[in-house]
Amino acid sequence: MVAIPLMLLPVTIFCLLYLPSGHKLPRSAVPSPKNLTVILLTFDENHAPESPLSDTIFYSAQRRLQWDDFLAKPSPSGPSAAVAYTSFSYDGNSSLAHDTLKITLRLQVFFIKSASWVRPDAKNNYALAHEQLHFDITRLVVERFKQKLRQTALNRDDYDSIIQYQYLQSFREMNRLQYKFDQETNHGLNPAAQTRWRDKVNVGLKNNGVLPEELGIESIKF
């Protein structure tokens, strides 16, 4: 979300998020043997080639947002100059081999073109960088979601509920970070704060979701 410092109109760009329905893993395919001792959790992501006809953009470090991705009709009223629609979801499957329960989660970090819009007078590189940071924050939270699951003791009898709980916790964290980002940058009107957030998010993305303050480098001036 960013406010564009225009002389004629004080406008604001913001990011709307939504909560997809969670996908529970198919428990019926997994027996509950008494001697099950190992749970192996792996992650997979959507790496399908992008189609120009698709309404969805899946996150890629090589594919940055463009204003042409914002296809919805701009709102005729209100202070908002643009809306970027980003979120994340998962589904998965599980299988049992000997004493190992293998769980695979497929993760999707995405941007919806038909739900995102921008007014013509808001199309500039600075505003687009702000919207890209919203998308980057969503990706950052997914990395943190993966780390939480790696550090969580999964129960073979109720692992799907545990994963769903951590997903909801991460979704709430994403909303908190998105709000804090807009609050501290004054919706993009504070370039110095936006630069700090950009560097903070980049550090997190390079360190599997671990933020600078969690690495003990919060005093470093980026």
C-alpha cells in the first residue's frame, strides 16, 4: 500500500488479502501403525510456466510485478490509487513407507490480476516497487511458515490439524506485517522507511524467512 505524493490528489495504494479455505491432507490413505517413528516433511512449489492467459501470477524472484498485471477496473471513488491482491495457500498429500510417514506440502504464493487495479495517474516506478514489496512480504511469510513447520513436532494422528493451525497463524502474521509495512512507510510516503523495509525483507528472503532482528543484526543500518 502506498500513497502517491501528487500535487493534485492525495491518493493511497493498498494491498488487499484474502484467506483461502485450507486444504486438509487426505488422512484416509495413511494407516496408524504402532511402530511409526519418523515423519518426513517436504515442500513443493508451483513452478509452472507462466501463461499470458492466466489470471494468476505465481511468485518468482525473476518475475517482478508490472502495471500491466493490474487488470481490474479502478474504483471511481475513495482515496485508493491501486489495489494489489496477493496471498498464499497450500495443499498436500501423505504416504506411509515402512516406519516413515512422508508428508508433501505444495505451496502457492500468488497475485490475482483480475482483482488488482491501478489508476492511470499512479503508474510510477516507486509505487510499483511498493506493491512488489507487498508481494515479497507474502513470500517472506511463506518461508517463515515452512520454518515453523520444520520446528513443530507433528503428531501422526493429528498432523493435518497442526499444519492447518500453523497456516492460520502465518496468515495472521502476514496481515500484521503488511499493515506494519504500510504504517511505518506511511503508505509509501516515507522513502527512507520503505528502503529499510526493502532491505529487511531481502535479508529475510535470503535467510529462509529469518528477519534481521532475529539474526541479531537489527542495529545494522541498511
